[in-house]
Amino acid sequence: MNNEQELKELVRQKYSEIALQDKETNMSSCCGSGCCSTEVYNIMSEDYTQMEGYNPDADLGLGCGLPTQFAHIKPGDVVIDLGSGAGNDCFIARSQTGVTGKVIGIDFTKAMIEKARANAEKSGYNNVEFRFGDIEKMPVTANVADVIVSNCVLNLVPNKNNVIKEIFRVLKSNGHFSISDVVLVGELPDNLKKAAEMYAGCVSGAIQKEEYISLIKQAGFEAITIQKEKQITIPGDILNVYLTEQEISDFENSGTGIFSITVFGRKPVCCTPGSGCC
């Protein structure tokens, strides 16, 4: 795997498989990577079950946060969910926008889109739609969204800068995002970085926390805030697949951290028409 398109195809294939797996299988590993752990479940995922709008058929256990809990969604808002999967975050967002709002899910895996559309149809939601497309080139016009959410998706995209620029383009003036994602503090061992299963499972596709925040600042966002942060512990039986005992010991004592963060950012208000800021 040595170029962006190959990595994206790997993720697409993996998540097509995940769409057909049950939730328990997905939740037992790193974002559905398939490297199932007998030590612990819910390595990264959060519990959505108490949130209004929760749909168990749409919850594949693939997230690493609860972005809709922190997104300040209001009735009537237009909300876009990047990497919408089977639709879980979209349905929770819909409970917050109400019938006067609109929710758009974008995913580049056809199996996920089909699953999400079926879930929406079963629930009778006519203001939730799912569009097939790449979040590096979203199938929506500029300045359309009040809020953008995403859950454990940008870390899977090789060119994160393109996605963040697209988020800026698609948000309305003074619109905002709340995104949950996986980031690193320190360097992962090479074998974890190179392992295809771990890439599709979130971890080795992650970048440094400082770089992640820097990309958001460079895109022009303001009021950037980390709304929630937690360290992720990879169980020993998963590490054993990729590392020797000595490498595991070195890794665990290195100070390297894998974190789930939920980040907020706001697009500035455009003060001068035609200035190009929006």
C-alpha cells in the first residue's frame, strides 16, 4: 500500500465487509478491523443507546466518540455526517433538527449507503438522505450546512487536509463542526503502521494530535476546542498479532498514546462580500 488511492480502496473494501457483519464483531476490535480481541470489547466505541433517535439497526459499533452529543444541533439545522455508515449519527442528529431540519449522510461504501437508506425507510424519515460520494469531494454545494459531524472517519482518509478544506467549503458562514477521531501522541511501532488490518481499523491511519489541530487552524477555522479526550488501550492479544514481546514492552513503556478526541471548530463570519473567505 503506497499511494492514497490504494489505501482508500482498502478502506472501502473493508467497510463493505463490515456492513455485513454484526455489531458484536465490529465492536470487539478496532473500528471493525476484524482483529477480534478476547480481552475487551468496545475498544473505541461509545454507548449511544441512551441518546434520543438511537437506532440499534444503524449502530455498527464503529465510532470512537459521540459527536452529535457535542455538536450544538438546533431545530431546523442542516446537518451533514461524513462517513455516515449505517446512519446512526444521522438519526440522532435528526432527533435534534426535528422535522424542519435536514440531515445528509455521505459515505463512499455502497453497502453502507444501502443499509442506511433501508434504515431510514423503515423509520419513515423523509428529511434524512444518504448520498454516495467521497468526503474529499463532497456531493453537496458550498455554504449549505449549519453543522458537520463525523465519527472515527477522517483518520481513515489518507489526505486529511482535503477533507478539512471541504468541510470549510460546505459549512455556512458561522457554521461549525464537531468531529470525533483518533489521533496519536508519539510514534506507533512500524509494524502497527504498516498492518493493513490496523489501518482499516483506525489506528495506523491516525496522525499526530498537534498536526491534526494544525490542519484545522490552517484551513481557517476559529474557536477550535477539544470537547472530549480519552486514551485508547489496545488489548495485548491484538498487539501480539503485530509485535514481539519486546516490542510490546517497549511500546507500552514509550509514553506513546492513542487518543480519541472530539474537536469543535467554527467557520468565521464573512464580513466582506467577495473576499473569498467563504
